[in-house]
Amino acid sequence: MPKYAMVIDLKKCVGCGACGIACKTENNTQERKNGQSYNWADFYIKMEGNFPNVKYTPYPVLCNHCSKAACVEACPVTPKAMFKTKNNVTMHNDERCIGCRSCQDACPYSVWDLDEEKDAQYSVISFNVEGEKVFANYADTTKVVAGAASGAEIAKRTATPPYKTDYKHPDYEAVRKPGVVEKCIFCDHRTQNGELPYCVVSCPSGARVFGDLQDSNSEVSKLLKKHKAYRLKEEAGTEPNVYYINNFKI
């Protein structure tokens, strides 16, 4: 079986957000009532130094698909709602999830706290709040401008509504289910069909590379052999499978 991993080249990443938009489009993640969004692919922006000598580094963050996943260990149900597949992907089962959020508390990466910010918000693992609609604006019949189409009318005219990506996976509904925790699954529904995760496909600079660590000829293996790579919070002992190489300065 392959051992999937992702390598992110920070020299190529400028924090454009295409990966986050791609992930949201592909997975129909929820929109909060206050306008914020649940993102499985997000950014941690690190700024160092004092003006004018400032280093700005955008770190794309996502589930690290840890080999020793703390979220899996913390999940209290049997069988586990959070579990590891044979190809090393950390998956979640919506039917078994009881919404206790123990996985969020256990995950070293589940909040933007790389600098120990106490007001950080959950990002890598999201909890789908009961009663919140997915992209509610597309169900709104209000016309902001007279004579223009409403959000609901625009959605109706599209072949695939903006709030529903019609992907086929035996374990998940096309529209996110409320009351459960969810996260990046390395686009399992795509990789099963020989496709790359949508964030990888959508990156305009090719900063994200996905592949099999077991295959010495895969691009991820070659990049890790060529460059000195590092992983976030390696001291947590979870053995993450998202690697970062190079640096980008602005």
C-alpha cells in the first residue's frame, strides 16, 4: 500500500489562498453565520522582525495525517470515528462521530497556536454546527440590486450549484453533515480514482506536491531527498506527513 504525504514548497507559496478556495469548493465546508468559514486548508501567517526588516512567511496548514495521530487515539467511540487507513490517511466516519470534539482537543494542529496564541480558533479539524447552512447566500431570494438575480436564482441556473459539489464517496454526503467533526482527507474520493487532491491541482505555482513516500521515484520522495525538510510541531511525537521545504521572504 502507498504511504501518502504532501510536500509544500514555501519558496513557491505566496499565500494566494487558491488552495483554501479549492478545498472549500470541493468539499462544501460550512459557512458560519458571522461570515467566517470552516476551512480544511488554511493559512498561518508568521511575521518576524521589525519594520523595515520584516520576514513574512505564509504557512499553508491542513490535517497532517500523522502516523501516530493523536485525534485517533483520543476518539472515545468503538469502532473509532477517527481512524487511519492502510495508505496512512487519517479519515473520519460521520456515522460513528458523536460530536464530542475530543479529537480537536487532542490534535496539536487543530488551532492556529504555532506561537501559542490563546485566542486562536479551530481550523484544521472543524465542527459542523447544528443549524448552520452551507453557503446560505445561495438560498437567499433577496435581490440586492433591482433587476439583478438573487443568490438563489444564480444557483438555480448553474449546472452544479455552488453549495453542492457532486462528488461520489461511499462514506460522505455531498453536503456536509451538521453535528460532527470533519477535516481534510487528502481528497480520498479523488485519489481513489487516480486524481490528485484538489488543492494540489489548483495551486498556480505548484507549491503543493502529493505522492507516495514508499515510492522512491515519486516526486515527494525526490523532494525530501533533495531538500532539508521540516514538519510543524515535530516535538509532539505524532509523526506528521505534511512536510515543508525552502523559504520565501517578502
